Amino acid sequence: MKKQVLAIASLIVLISVNSEAASTKKDATQPAGIDRTVLPISEPKYTPITELDARNAKAPPRFEVKMPEGAPNVVIVLIDDMGFGTTSTFGGPVAMSTLDRLAQGGLRYNNFHTTALCSPTRQALKTGRNHHTGNTGSIMETATAFPGDTGVLPNSVASLGEILRLNGYSTAAFGKWHETAPWETSVSGPFARWPTLQGFDKFYGFIGGETNQWAPTLFDGVTKIEPPHDPNYHFTTDMTNQAVSWIRYQQALTPDKPFFVYYAPGATHAPHHVPKEWADKYKGKFDQGWDKLREATLQRQIELGVVPAGTKLAGKPEAIKSWDQLTADEKRLFTRQVEVFAGFAEQTDHEIGRLVKAIEDLGKLDNTLFIYIAGDNGASAEGGMVGMYNEMTYFNSVPETVEDQLKYLDRWGGPETFPHMAAGWAVAFDAPFMWTKQVASNYGGTRNGMVIHWPARIKAKNEVRSQFHHVIDIVPTVLEASHLPEPTAVNGTKQTPIEGVSLAYTFDDAKAKDRHRTQYFEIFGNRAIYHDGWLAGTVHRAPWEQQPRHPLTEDVWELYDAQQDFSLSHNLAKENPKKLEEMQKLFMTEAPKYNVLPIDDRMFERFNAELVGRPDLMGGRTSLTLGEGMTGMLENVFINVKNHSKTITAEIEVPQGGAKGVILAQGGRFGGWSLYLKDGKPAYTYNFLGLSHDTVIAADALQAGKATLVFDFAYDGGGEGKGGTGTLSVNGRKVAEGRIDRTQPSVFSADETADVGVDEATPVVDGIGEGSQTRFTGKVEKVTVEVK
């Protein structure tokens, strides 16, 4: 018996020693007492080896950064321009089966907030700091010279991607970025604020604020690429294919290494592009109009428990007509607009479902912290009162009529349109609130539904959480979930402390006391302050208004007890002026902390770099000389030819048999200009927002050999967006002249580019092909653009 006991004891000791050895071997690459507050994690210092022969020496353990054991995979989905009352998950009319499924297996957050605008929300989401702390007071294209609004993320504000990457995660971003300053989007860089130097090993998507879903301007890392040549191509499907492929590949090679995926489709931002079959699923489902839709949505929200019983529907803005007052043509147009939008939204959720299934098929869904945020702000009212077939008309202050748009009704949402919907629908999709995207002073602009699904940690199923939270709370939540500390220094730079609060405390306790007690909001002068259930704010300018309603010092503020008044339907400003004054003072206390001041309430003027003092890559230059192969120049890195006279001089060589194709083009189907040869004849076309095309073309084709082609545009002057006279010359001889009646004053495109020797993405000119079909068949020696 004694021998048996000794044998068992020896076996236990042996097992213990072997287990300890195995454990030591497993963790050998992780030095004891590892400090994750300073990133990158420092390599251990080893005692110098004095042995001459490697066969007689023992190598130290290999150093490798690994995540803490059990750290989850992380997926953050951020939909674009989707209001609180859009999704079926939060009572809306759009079927979102993937979001529904995740909510049924997790938690719905009905008191979660964004900044009311895209770039600011994205920067805040990925840094855990307020958007002004990240110098993103507005979108990148309207950055100014003031701290808080420069468009340049400080090194002291590291992103979640970089923190996770330096702690051992594989990281990837797919879709929309919109966090790189416009003067940093060329081949000259710097690339410090591109995704691949903001913590993402992989990036596949577009760098600006929106893109054509049928013909996007795509980057893989920092390299511009052509979309796949597929007649059924759609970007949301493409980016999902890329995300699924990357996850499968990463897990095949390193199944024990967690991944972080940031998935941010261009949907449902304009242009609303979707295959017809998705839009047709909603035929007739919006015929009741936006007023009754708001009422029905609120009723469903109450039944679901995402809005408290007794909540009243907030009023709608005065500018939004009642549905019953609309003409038959208006109703016909507006219903098709919203059918396309709804189809676009459901298709996007379907693609996210493919992403979920891919993770599930790998057996990784249970330990994936899946955060699905249904909107980076409220639904967009930038379509104005009647919507638009081409969203670029909005940015050029060119109104579209119902009659203009009806011509495109049967093609709405297809490649021949770049559409947006009427603002009445945006208000409806933001139910039960009053306002929309851009209006940071109302929850219609900032309240977005969010679902968190993580079965390995969150045991509650299909429950609602109503604590106040903000997009800056996502980073600290992920860090807590991953057992990681907040870093104090990253890549040699001391870090600005994270300003958000982890919401992990809500996972197990629906009644937990709020921890995010105070939050400011500000976008383009629309501003508010939240504190302990109260909200005070002012609507300084509606999205469809060209000018502010009042000077900043004369704004009319509103006051709401948001704990008792979910929809912000009862303004208490007159009943409780003392509380309003207290909240206004709090705003002015918080604003300087985060570089919110001074407030710049200009809108379209801010697109002019010189006017607001931000850098301009052209730096006031009046000429730019380019050569063949120079393509993909986004608008903010190309010389500004708008509202000026200009001369384009191209030195080309025509082969025997003649030449055709584009010499230099800027923009695309929905606005731009092109210098090209058609049937060998020199031609210049100005495409005014896709609404009209003015062409100056020579009578004769060019002969083989070298030629100097000059196009001179004499601008009429007298303000912005005027016309002028175009003259074409070949080797010093005038060959054609004609009028260009109107020009675009502000923007050609948010995503189309300037290209030498080809017209990438969509063509400026119809009838000469698309993409590579437009390539010049001769040789472009050089082409110079001069602005006068």
C-alpha cells in the first residue's frame, strides 16, 4: 500500500512537472511581468553570450507578442447614414435579418450615440476620444486651420487598430475610410493616416466619404486598383468577399491568433446603388408616405421594448411637407427613392450575414465580440425636399426638380444614377425623433441602434440596455474585453487619455447605473450638451438650409428631460430657464477641454482650402505638368480648374492608322471634363453634373506623328459656376470653337479622379467606352494644365 501511495505521489509530481514545463514552453515567448501600457512592447534584455560554439550554447526564448489567453476576436460593423428608426431590429420598416439574429442572441442598445456626421464618428469610434480631440470637428474635406478641426489625427491619439496590432492581433479594415486629410491622399503621401499605418495589416476599400457602388475608386493598402470586371459587380458584395477571404486565410495559417475586423460599407450613404431585385422587394411598401410610416415605426418600437411605452412622436421640421399635400408625381418619385434606399439597406445587412456565417463556419463566432452599429449618424436629409438623381448637385448648390428626376425613375439606383432621397424619408427613418444627420443637437442626428453579440461572455439574450453611451465608449469596451490596459505611450508618443467609458458593465446588469454622465455634441454649429439625463441644444442650421438661422450668439436653445421624454418632444426651455442656463454653462466648460472652440458654422465655403487656411497640395500653383500613367488623382490633389480660365496643352504622338481615347480627364459620368480623340478627331467635353454635355470637336482627324494639342477655356467671369468659350488648336492652328454654358462651382466628384491617358471608373463622355476601353491608343508625352 505504501509503495502504491509513493508511486501515485511520484506520478502526481511527474505530471505536475511536465505540466509546468508545458506551460513554461507555451508562454516562453511572453516575458514575466509584461508591460502593455507602453507600445510596442519592449523586448526583454538578454545577458550577452560568451560561449564561442553555438553547439555548446543555449538560445534564449524567442520573443513574440501574443494576446492574453482567451482574448476574443473583434468585429466592428459601422453602417453609413442609417437612422434609429430604420431597421426592423429597432422597429423600422427595413428587414435586417442579420441584425435581428445578433440581437436575439445578444443585447440591443437603445441609448447609444454618434457625433451626427461621418468622419467625426469614425475617428471617435476608433480612438476612444472625442472627435475634436482627434482634430476631426467635421468631415475631412471641410477641415480648417484651428486645433480640433485640422483633419490631422495627432500621434498622441492612437487608434484601436494600432493598439490591438501591437498587442498581437491580426487586423484588417474593409470599406469606407474617410479619415485621411484630402491633401494626404496622393502618391506623395504622407501615408501616416492611411489605414495601413493606422494599425491595419490589411485595407481594401475607398479612402474618401462615398463611392459609386457600381464603379468604385478602390485601394488595396495604398495602391489604387481596378474593380473586378464583372457585369454583376457591386462594391458591398466585393468588400464582403474580401473580408471573408482574409478571415479564412488568417485563421487557416494562425488559428490561435485573434483577429480584429473593421467592416464599414459605403451603404447607406448616397449614392443609393443596389441591384433592382433588392429595391423591388419594397414595391408598394411605402405608399402610405412618411407621416404614417413614422407613426407605424413608433408603435413597433414600443411593442419591441426599444422605446418606452407612452413615448410621443416628436414633431417634424416645418420644411417637410405632409404626405397628403404632395402631388401624384411627387409621390411616385419619392416612393421609388425610398424603395431603392430600403433595398440598399437590406442588401447590406445580407452581406454582413455572409460575414457572420463565415466566422460561424470557422467555429469562432462564440468568442467573437461582434459590435454592429446601425449608422454613423442619423439618416441623411442632404437630398433636400425632393431628392436628387445626382448627389453632386447638392454640393454644387444646383437644385433638381421632380420633373428632372422622373426621367430616371425606371433606372433609379442603377449605374446611370447617383441618387439620394427626399428629406421627408430621412425624418421618418430617424423616428421617433425630429431631426437628422448633421443635427448634433437632436437625437435624430446622434441616436443610433447598436447590437453587441458575444455568447462566450454575454449570457443575456434578446435584452435591451438603456444606459447612455457614446461612440467613444467602444475602444475602452474592446480593451476591457481583451484584458488589455489603456496604453500611456504608443510608438514613442505619450498618449492623450481615452475619453470614453467602457460599457462592459452593462453586459450582465440591465439596471446598472450610467457611467457616461456628460457628453458634448457639435457639428457645423449645431451643438448640445448631455448631463445626467438632461439634454440642451440648438439647431443652428438644418441640412437643407444654405445659411445658419441665427448668429452663434443668438441661437435659440431647447431643453429636454431625456430620461422622461425619450423622443425629445417636450421642450422645457421656457419652463425651466435656470436648468437651461446651467446646461449652457456646462457646454462652455466642456467645449474648450476638447478643442471645440471656435465654432465654424460655414458649410460650402469650407470646401475652399484657401478660404479656411488648411493645406492645399497644389499650394496656389497655377500650372501642373503630368505624364502618361499618372492616374487616380482625387480632386483635392489636382489643380483646381473651377471658376477660372484654363489652358490644357498636350504633347502627343499618333501612330499610323490614327488614335482614339482619353488624353486627360477629371471626374466622371456625374460631372467633369475630358480632352480626348474620337475617331481620331480632337475633342473636349464638359459634363455639367450629368445634366448637360457641351462638346468642342474638330472636323478632321489627326494625322500620324507628333502633335501639340491645346484647349483654351476663356471663363466668362462674374461669379462662380459661369460658362465660357472653349477653343481647340492643333500645332498652333485653331480647329474648333464652342460655348460651354455652365460649369460646376464647387465639386466634380467625391470619388472620381483625374487621369492621364485613360478615364478610370465612370466615363465623363458617353460613347467612347468605360475604364480601360477609354485608354489612349497613341502616346501622351506630357500634358500641362494652366489656370489663369
